[in-house]
Amino acid sequence: MNTYSPLLFSGSSHETLAHHIASQLAIPLGRIALNKFPDGEIKVEIQENVKGRHVFILQSTGLHPSEYLMELLLIIDALKRSAAKSITAVIPYFAYSRQDRKDKPGVPITAKLIANLLSASGLTRLITMDLHSSQIEGFFEIPVDHLKGHGLLAAAITRQMRDNFIVVAPDVGSIKFAKKVANLLHAEFVVIEKQRISSHKVKMNLIGNLSKNQVVIIDDMCSTAGTLVAAASLCKELGAKQISAAITHGIFSEDALGKIEKSPIECLLVTDTLPPFDRYASSPKIEVVTIAPTIAQAIQEWVGI
Ligand code: R5P
């Protein structure tokens, strides 16, 4: 490894994924000390010479979004002050992305604010995956590699399921994503109309017919699991015999995993944009699809290693 080869650092959100990506790239992870001051402030120290080097930081901003975002901003600032040639954040799950427009008076546009903060800290490029809406790319004035997970999910569905299933989009917002998966699988496709009653409660109505016994529900993310579980229950009521689901981002807040275990969903495919390991120990329905090779390839294409 020469002194000018690229460096990958890991924030504290998802070290396992950072190690997998580093091993795909055959580079060691950069040394960095991440600690806290006694009052809780985050303390960052880069322990490598980054001067003149292309530097990447893996930080998934789910689970503890505010903490991980702040840590990422401090890491970027430290790298900028140490004269890195370019600073790319790899943010597999981009938090605060659901508030991407002013849908009522008095609310912030959090996705735009986070984009501004990242740029102001010195970020020169972003690699991310399945943003909640693609207009978020336009919130940045720096290059954004917006990777898509539908190919990975479609391949995993092919390995898991027999032919002859129907793809279900559990709300209008997920149509584009679910349709891409359905097209790759040459599967039929239906949409559910979702009405959100509260952050935990939704009302659903299927538009069209459930023409198959086997269904796979596709969404970009699962938070409280209200959407997935209600969609699965509706499919069951309408006669589905085997129900699976596939999503990119497994946030699984509160008792989401418990709800999925009790639901009619038999298998849930989820990528590792968020750390799965201990959380899924008692969730036999969950199958993890890794994004490490996809991220490694994006880094390779950027720096030519
Ligand atoms: C909505 O716009 C998203 O695509 C997901 O359907 C939603 O965020 C899932 O949230 P929950 O799991 O809390 O229903």
C-alpha cells in the first residue's frame, strides 16, 4: 500500500460493514480514535497521514441519527484540516431523508439541512443508497453517487422464492422502487393505497386484484413495521398463501421486529445498510443481503483501485 493509496475510515455506526468493504478493496481501515469528552461531546482524532489522499468515511446514519451525523461532521472537518485531497462520505442509510419537503407550515426540510451541513463541513462527494426520494440528490452541490438496491433485492428474491408471485407496493411512494424490482423479475405488480392515521397506524386498500397466491411486498425502508405488517395482513385477507417482503433499509424502531415475527410475513429480505447483527438474533424470518461489494465497486470506480 503506498502513501497515496485511498483510505477508508469507519465511524462508529457500522464497523462490520466498513471491515467488509475494506476487505473487498484489499485495503486496511484507517486508524481513527472516536471517544467522548466527559460532558458527552464527541472527540475525534485521525491517526493517519491523509495529506493529498482520497479519503472515504463509512457512516450509516440510522439508529442514532443525530449522534452519527454529528460524528460524521467532525470526522470530515478533521480530514479537511489535515489536507485530504478529497473526502467522500459513504452513507448507506441517509437519515432525516423523510422530511424532504415542506408539507405543512412550521416544519423544517431536514434532508436539505443535512445536505448543507455536510457540504459546509468540507465533504467533496457522497455515496449513498436508495434515498427516500431522488430529489434529495439535487439538495447537494457536490457529486452524489446514488446507488440502487433493487438489483440486489431482485437477485435475493429469485434465490428465495418459486416463480409465479406478484410484487406489491405498499404505498404510492414505493411504486417506482417496487416496479423496478417487478420489472427485473418479470413479475406482475399491484399497488396498495395507504392512508397514514398516525406514525404507528395506517389504513390500506388494494388497487387492482391479487392474482397470485404468492406475494412479495417491496419498500425502501421499514421503521415501525406498521406499513409492512398492515400490507401483509391485507394480502392475507385477500387470499395470499405465502407472503414475503424485501426492503433496503431495516431501521426497525421500537417493537418492529416483534411485530414482523407475529405477522403473516414468512421471510423478510433486508440489506445491511444498517447494522443487523445482534438485533436480528431472535428474528429467524430475516435474511440479510450485503451491500459491501456494491459499495466497494463504487469506491473502486471513483479512485481506480
Ligand atoms: C414511506 O414513505 C416509506 O416508504 C415507508 O413505507 C415507511 O417509512 C415505513 O414506515 P413504517 O415501518 O413506520 O410504517
